[in-house]
Amino acid sequence: MRRPINYWQILSGALLLGSSCLGTIDCSRVQPSIEFTVIPPAGERSPNRIEFIEGIVKGAAPGQRIVILSQSGVWWLQPSADRPFVDIQADSRWKSATHPGSAYAALLVNSQYQPRPKMDHLPTKGGSVLAVASAPGAPPRPLKVLQFSGYPWNVRETAGESGHTINLYDSSNAWTDQGGSLHLRVMRRGDKWVCAQVTLVRSLGYGSYRFVTRDISHLEPAAILIGGFLSQMDFEIGRWGHPEEKNEQYIIKPAVVPANTVRFTAPGGPLTNWMIWGPGHALFRTVVGSSPKAGAHVVAEHDFTSGTPSPGIDRVGIHLYVLGQSVQPLRQGFEVIVDKFEFLP
């Protein structure tokens, strides 16, 4: 006796074949599409800030990949021109780092697609571009603000590219104790290091900036502490991945100019780092002790008289992170304590 035909099973199977692209199914029958599952907050373009964008693609064939774009005036290739493609995982999901923008876009492309670093207009579907999706940036996240030395500081939570690697940040890694000292730490989360950064809420302009830190001699070669105007000029404590290197330097950006970097060895124990900034010059000085007086031992001093910035939108920050390219990779989490920050106009 012949078994009756189950037309519902046949219909269900046909629907399944038309809605997925697995195994030996002909993907050309599926109309490719892209959906976002995580959209980063909107923000201004910044080379030092990283967000993460995620999504799922339907109807992709083997060898096809995702290209991410971020809009800031024009559309910029993400996360960089030398890393233009995002692989699609076996479950059809994809994830990529991106610099912030007012809007974001994802392209499904084939192996013939040649990405450009920036474009005036978003590409449309056709040719090597198999699907296009775009969306405005999500509302900005509220910033955590802490009080330290009488000033409000924004606490960083967005990822960023520092020290040749993408570092993650968490606001729980920055706090003040009952004595008013600022604690910054780096901790492990899975296979990633999570770092800390605080930035003054407002710009202060020309004047004297003083940072008092406790002993920093315990830092591993891959640990970096920076204080000052992080994208313009600062003091940097760390051995930059090499145990034999001197452990502090003064920097005026761009650091690739040899005269813009002064390196020296800072001793153990409390240290005071000064930046005295005025028109056309920036005097850096490092002194032993947390309450230096006249006659205190000066570890290093240098007056930059060329290439110093003018006051602008940049604000003072204190940044603790992990160097990605290090002869000795970081072995364990660590903490730095900054006892005092002082500004005198």
C-alpha cells in the first residue's frame, strides 16, 4: 500500500530551501540581505576611538564578505584601509570594529569588489555589491563622571586603538578612594585586557599642570600610563614592551620627529610630573616626591620651544592601557594610583 503524500512537508521543505543558504543549497536563488543586530552610538570621527558593529547576512555564498563604512562628512572604509573585509561566520553572523560616525553601512560584496578608503556617496546594489544596509548611529551613551582633585572627569567606556592593538575600557576600572586618590586599573576579561581612562570635562588652556603618582616601578614592560593632552603632548610612563628601555618620556606630537621625544629613567617611589604650558613653549619636569619643595631632586626636565600646540578643544586626560606589540606580553592585571592633579592658570 502506498503511503499518502504529505504535501505540508513538501511545502515546508521548499520554504526552508528558499530562506537559507546552507550545505549544497544554491545560494543564487536567495535574495541577499543584511540586518544589523548591534549599531554603535553616533559620534564624531576619531582615530583613537573604536566601536563595534554586528549583524547577520542572509543569502550569502561562499567567498563573499562584508565591508563596513562609517559616515563623517563622507563615507570612510572601516576599520582601516588595510583591513577592508569582514568574514561571515558559519552561522551567518558578522562583527567588526569601526570608528564612530553619524551613520553606518554594511555591504555584501564578492571577491571582485575593490574597496576605496573613502567615498562621497554610499554604493548601491549592483555588480560586485550584492546587498547594502545602512542606519543612523544609535543615541550616545551617557558618560560616567567622577570627581577627582576638585574637577569632574569623564570615564571612558568605548574601545580604542592604542599601542598597536584594540583596547577595551570599562568605567568600573576608574574610581576614587576615601582619601580622594584616583585609582586606575587594567583587568582581564576572557582573553582581552580591559583598560581605564579619565578625561577632564572641560578644557583649561595655558597654565601649570601637576600630576602626583605613587610608585610606578612595578609596571610590566607592556603597561603604559599617559598623562596630559593625549593627542597633543604628554608624559608617558612605560618601557614600550622592552624590559631594558628607560621607563618615562616627554612627548610633543607628532612623535615620529626625533626632537619631539625625550626619554629618561624615573626612580621608584612617588613622583610629580609637571607640564608648564604657555605660548610657544611647554616645560616638562619630573621631581621625586609627592609634595616636592625647593631643593627636591629633579629627575628630568625639558623645555619644548617648537611644535607646541595652542589651546583648543583637547582636554587633559590620564590613560592606562596595554601595549599590543611587546617583547614580554602582559602577564597580570595591575593598578596605578594618582594622588593629586593640580592646575594653576
